[in-house]
Amino acid sequence: LEMGGHLRRAIEENELFLCYQPIVDVHTGAVKATEALIRWRHPKLGLVRPDEFIPLAEETGLIHEIGRWVLKTACRQTKQWQEMTGNNRLSIFVNVSPVQFQHERFVDNVKQALKQSRLSPSCLHLELTEHSMLRYLSSTMRTMDELRKLGVGIAVDDFGSGYSSFHYLKRLPATILKIDRAFIEQLHANASDEAIVKAMITMGHGLGLETIAEGVETPEQLNRLRDLQCTYAQGYVFCPPLLAEEVMQYVTEKQ
Ligand code: G
Ligand code: G
Ligand code: G
Ligand code: MN
Ligand code: NA
């Protein structure tokens, strides 16, 4: 409860900031996009991880304000990187909480962030976990359809870790699958994981979805993903989530 008051103050005092983790083309090594990952620098507690404060933000309703700020900041930052690099396809992935997604003004907030930043809608991808997509299926589906009409992408985060069935996957208007890092961890050593990842990639492509492997840590894992025709990857094998100032250097080195 104490932490809730701290979080309100954190917003007012600018203690929240975003890190960005590059999402890399497995075949060319070029940076396709970054994923925005929120951080809270508390004056006494130090760095507080999102796993600790996002649930609190959801309970207190502060998630709406925080979510608007994340969208606005991430879109504006990405537009700035596009202008600096001359690459106007550089994209941004933004994590969205299911609570935030249910807000009646959520689509308006997305529109506003795009308008303010002048970022092309096709350069914005919203990440929702399978679990949160299925939580309020009919309203979620409607919101996703609206977002797709705008041209915004929808990524299924932590794919394979939830309870979704093929029945839902067929109906969800998603554009990208992000393969959960649990399947990547032993990819080079475990035949079952390899079979599962291979099937996910094949199915994704068959459904017209792009695939991103998460949590790629070693060159061996990356090589297997390349063989399996996975399109994109992110993880410590490339770099951890970076400060905004560090991203530009990484992107231009890999261009
Ligand atoms: O001042 P600005 O237009 O950037 O604020 C946009 C909204 O985002 C405001 O409602 C603000 O309260 C909210 N917000 C959430 N987290 C933060 C943060 O860490 N810093 C700032 N400046 N605003 C935040
Ligand atoms: O960055 P990692 O370091 O610790 O992120 C932990 C979790 O927090 C992940 O599940 C991620 O999806 C979530 N997360 C990170 N940034 C955001 C954000 O801006 N909004 C929401 N809702 N979740 C986020
Ligand atoms: O749930 P989501 O996929 O949004 O969260 C991404 C989380 O994964 C963040 O906490 C981020 O810091 C973390 N992460 C990014 N790359 C790696 C990696 O290579 N290995 C591990 N273990 N975690 C990673
Ligand atoms: Mn994510
Ligand atoms: Na994930």
C-alpha cells in the first residue's frame, strides 16, 4: 500500500524511464525494432523492476497514466531515431497490460501517441500476452480489430506459455508471435524444444505471422533459429535492454 503512494510520486517526479532492447533480423543482423521496457529509479530503493510495480499500478489504476506515458515516450523516441538514422522502418514494440487494454479510451490514446509523434502506425506493435488476450475475449477482439484498422501491429508475447488453443490463435487478429524464452533456453540441446520451436515458426508463417525468438543468449541458439527460418530475435546474445542514449550507437553499427 505504501508502495502505491510512492508510485504516484514517481510519476510526478519523473522517476520512471524506458530502456529499449533491440530486435534483430536473424539473417542480416540489422535492427528491425526495439522493445520498450519500463524501469523505476526509486531514490531510496534503487531500481525497481516492472514485475514488482506493474501489478500495483494495475490495482491502483495508475497503469492508465503510466501506459499513456510509455506509449507517448516510446513513439516519440522511435520517430527521433528514424530521423537520426534515415531508416523510417525502424519500429517499436510496447508492452500493454490487459487492464490498460480494457480502458474505453485505449485506442484513442494510441491514436494520440501516433499523432503527437508523427510515427507511422505500421511502426508501432503492441505486445499482449496470450493470457491477457483471452481474459476478456470479445472486447479484446474488438479493440484488436480497431487497432489493426489503424495499421498498428499486434504481437502475442510469451507465446507458448499460456493456455491459448489453436482455435483462438486462428481467430486473433495478431500479426507477430514472440516465442517465449522458455523454449529457446535449451534449443541447441533439447530435441523436444527444437521440434516445438520449429513447429511454432512454421505455423506462424503459415498463418501469415512473423516470428520473434525471445531470450536468445548464445550463438548456438541463434544458429539454430537461423536454420529454422525464424525471422527475428532478441536477447543477451545481441545486448541487454539499453538506455535510450546507447541505442543509436548500436543501431548505426549494425546498419
Ligand atoms: O508531462 P507529459 O506530457 O510528458 O505527461 C504525460 C502523462 O504521463 C502525464 O499524465 C504524466 O503524469 C504521465 N507520466 C507517467 N509516468 C511519467 C513519468 O515518469 N514522467 C512524466 N513526466 N510523466 C509521466
Ligand atoms: O524488462 P523486464 O525486465 O524485467 O520486464 C519484466 C516484465 O515487465 C515483462 O513481462 C514485461 O512485459 C513487463 N513490462 C516491461 N515494460 C512494460 C511496460 O511498459 N508496460 C507493461 N504493462 N509491462 C511492461
Ligand atoms: O515478458 P516480456 O517478454 O515482455 O519481458 C522481457 C523480459 O526479458 C525483460 O525482463 C527483459 O529484461 C528480459 N530479457 C531480455 N533478453 C533476455 C535474455 O537474453 N535472457 C533473459 N533471461 N532475459 C532476457
Ligand atoms: Mn514483451
Ligand atoms: Na515475452
